[in-house]
Amino acid sequence: MDWKTWFCGGAVALAAAASLGAEVASMRTQRPEGPRDYLLATPNPLPAGKRPLVILLHGHGGSARQLLGLGAGAAPLSQWMEIADREGLLLAVPDGARGGDGEQGWHDCRADAAKNPPTDDVGLVAAIIRREVTERGADPARIYAMGMSNGGMMVFRLASELGDRLAAFATVGASMARNSGCAAPSHPLSALIIAGTADPVVPYTGGPVSLFDSKGRGDVMPVADSAAFWRRLDDLPDIPHVTAQLPHANADDPTRATLTQWGEGGPGRRVLLLTISGGGHVEPSVAHRVGALYTHLLGHQNGDVESAELAWKLFRDQRKP
């Protein structure tokens, strides 16, 4: 199926399908800072053989339960539950630690985000990967990560410091740190970066991260610069392989989605940038729609693509060498 057919028909059909019932279990692992919890979603029935593992990271103030749609409100990345059943993969969804503001979050690479927790979240994810490879047959060649907002920024850190264990990654509403406390990434990886041009939290053109005028959340690069960084690291041409506006599903939706892809696709490395013109701090989704209050506070949600499905479309072809 070509990408235009996939966006026009396949995404809507997949989003409308009923969940097949992935089973969710609470897990705990001991870390130097104390016990850390994560949710593990497994397909039902569990397929034989080695299985892909997707690490999912919630945003600042979120939780693993919220991300998987087990709490109140819309949860666009809960589409991964359906993907897990359909494709026979494992989902590991950890809870962040509480930072200086009392909210759960991640120790990403923003050296100037003073209230981020000081925890070793790279070590946490590495421990989860080791455990799932050992105990549940996760395929070490097919480990992927996706995160939203602070979780997306943490995924950029994972790509830098655990790049040799990942096959690809995806971020939403996130960009790389302008004042980084991490070593520069050196391991080429395929990437999907999704961002809205009207994001009031993580500015598309770069600058201070803020929420309701909060300060001290650090600065980020322009989103286009983050995409260019990974394009260069992947040794991909400057000229995109494709740039196209996606078919628009709803005339009342003020946003538009444009996909830019460097690299030809398939198992080869590629970088995808999904720019949501007029989009806010929210994952694009066909099936999982946020409410009017969320839109008022954090901006418009695009409805032309399912973010998790687009990430899986990238992930499923990628293998760690």
C-alpha cells in the first residue's frame, strides 16, 4: 500500500477498529533512587517467538495510566494498545519521577530545566529493556521509543545515550535541548518528529519551554533543526525524498499536516518530520480526540493522521544492525 492510500483509507480504518484487548500488568524494578514502576501491555494471545518492544514515555505531569487511556481524558497514544494486539508487540510504559514542582517527569537533556527530577531515567529504560528481553522474549533488534512533550525530550536523550540499543524513535511536541547537559548523539537512527507550529508549550521555532507562563523549563532548538541534526547524522541528502500535505479529513479542522521525509523508506534509515500548521501541544489523532478545554488551553489537534500508527509504520521496517 503506498503512503497516500495508507493515509486516505488505512489510518481511518485502523483508528475505527475496536481494541482486541491487550493485557496490562503493573511492574516494578529497583533502581538506585528507589523502586520505579511501569506498565507492561502484552498482546492477547501472546505470539510465539521474539517480539518487538516499544517504550512509551508520558509528558510532564502525566502518567503511564493516562498515556494508555486508563485514566480520565483523551489519550491519543493509547492507540498503541490496538497496535500491540494487531502486530504482536510489547509495550513498556514507565512512570516518571517527581521533580521540583511535584509533578512526574523525566531527566532529559535540558541543562536549564531546573525542576526536572535528578533521576537516572536512561538507566531505568535500559533496565526495563534488559528485563523484557530476558523475561518476555523482547527482540533486542526491534526496540523502539516514543514520547510526548517532556517524554519526547527524554526520547531524544535515549536516542543519544541508548542509541546502540534502539532501532528507531519518535517524538511529539518536543525538540532537542538548546543548552544540553548530554553528550551529542553519535549513533544514527531513523526518526519521526511530530510538532505543531502553534504549540504554546514547546515553540516550533525554538526558545523557552513554558506552561501557563511557568519559568525555568529550559530552552529548545527549533524543531526543524532537530530534524536536520538527525538527517545529517543518518547521512541523508539535504533534499527530501518527499514533501506532501496529507489529505484533509475535516473542513472544520483549522490545522494542516505536512509530511517531509528524508531517505527512501523500507529498512534503510530515514527521518520524517510531520509539521502540523496551526497545531498545538497535542498528538494528532483520528480516533482519540481531546476536548474543548484542552484545545482552549493548549491548541488545536490535527485529525488527519494517527500519530501512533505513523510511528509504527516507521518502526516496523527498522532493525538494529
